[in-house]
Amino acid sequence: MVVRNAINESVLKRNPSLKTTKLNVHKHGWGIKIIREIAEKYQGRCEFYESDKVFTCLITLKSTLL
């Protein structure tokens, strides 16, 4: 799965750990944590990168269909 968002400036330079910058940290920042946990649970990978003002999250999971 690939998810992309347009960006004006580098997210990874400003916030390489991708921690929430919102004031109430107990109610925000769960999305990336959950994505990483799901990828790990299914022996997959979760990668974040930027190119041409686009922030991309690439998620790969191990197939159990084979």
C-alpha cells in the first residue's frame, strides 16, 4: 500500500522521528504508530520517504496466500 501527501517543506528534516507536534500528545500521533505495529505484526515493512515535494508512506506485508 502506498499513501502520499503533498508537502511544502521536508517533513523528515523537520521531524525525522515523525512524532506528533500537536499539544495533546495522548490524543494524537497514533496513526504512524499503528501502521508500524501492523507492518511488524505481519512481517512487513513501513517506509517513509520524500521526493518532489511529496511525502510517501510505503507499506509492504508478507503474503500468506502462497
